[in-house]
Amino acid sequence: KHLKAKFPEIKIFGYGCCGFNCVNARTIWGEEVTPWFDRWNDCFTNFLAEVKSAGAPLDVFSFHSYADVGHYEGQIAYARKMLDKCGFTRTETALDEWLPSPRKEKSGTALQAAEVAAALCVFQNSPLDYAMIYDARCGLGEYTPFFDPVTQKPRKAYLSFRAFAELRQLKSAAAMTAELPVGVWATAATDGRACGAILLANATKAEANVRIGCGN
């Protein structure tokens, strides 16, 4: 509260929750719920109750996830739902550490690049406000999807961000309806006039057939 009073323009983040992987147990796997879910969920709701009781600012709720890209949508939706339920309807959300199911053998591969692109599609089409990939260090992190830690040259996932930047330059998200195969994601953008683009990501090891059509 002191920081917010002195610097009202700053945003207060908290608390870097690492437990939303357990959301998958309840929302995706049905009855196979582990005690960890209730433990992490209690931590989340107790934190929100304490913030509300203290009248403390919470501009952005932050959490981490290294789950499969197919689980991100559920985790983001769960965070948003619980914040709204607890009265934090104006609090934004930040996935402040993410990388889909990181493994050393996947680093630098086309599959990792596709998963990163798929995650960007999920984020763009979700209520998430911020997303910070882990990580973009050059020559330091062996899990970085951007740069080879030895050669320091760009890896394939670097091009996923380049592709997303092409959409960003068009300024506006485009309305899109899609019936996509499992493991395939998409998002689209337009300049509002004659130019548009689609980002498609196949985060599987199999070929996928996709038909693209353009409406008015």
C-alpha cells in the first residue's frame, strides 16, 4: 500500500503461483484428483482473502506454468474465474513464466517451436493479459527456446515469435471460427483494410490437414 501511495502509476504483481498444473487434475482428468490440488487451491484463495482483508492492491495476479500447451487454456480460465469469484474482477492476469513441457531433448527442435507458437495462439484468444516466456537469455540458459547456449544462434522458436510479430504489426485481432484437429491452434490478425494473416501451429508429431477459408 505504501508503494502504491507513493507511485500510483506502478502495478503490483503477486504471487507467482506455481500450482495451477493441479487444475488439470480436476478439469481434465475427472476423478483422478490429487491432494496437491486442494493444497495449491487453498494457498490461492487464502492469499486472495488476505489481500482483500488488508485492503492491499493487487493489480496483476501472476502464475507460472510449464504444462503441455493443451493445458494452458484451462489454467488461464481457472485463474480468471477464481479472481472474479473472489471479487478481483479488475485484477489482470500474468503468466509470468511459461514454456510448454520443457525437456532437453526438445530444445531447439521444430516441435518446440510449434508448441511455442501454439501457446501464443492460446494466449491471444484467452483472457490472459501478460505472458513472459522462460527465457530469452543468450548463452546462459540451457532451456531457452530462443538461442543455442553454445553457438548463441537463434533457435527455431525464435521464428515463432517473429511470426507472431507479423500479426502484431497488423494491429487488430481478426474474428475467426475454427474446427481444428486436436493439437492444432490458430489465431489471426488484420489491418482493417485489405491485409490479414493467420498463424497456424501444429504442436503434434503427425501431419494435420487444415482447410482455410476467408469470409467477408
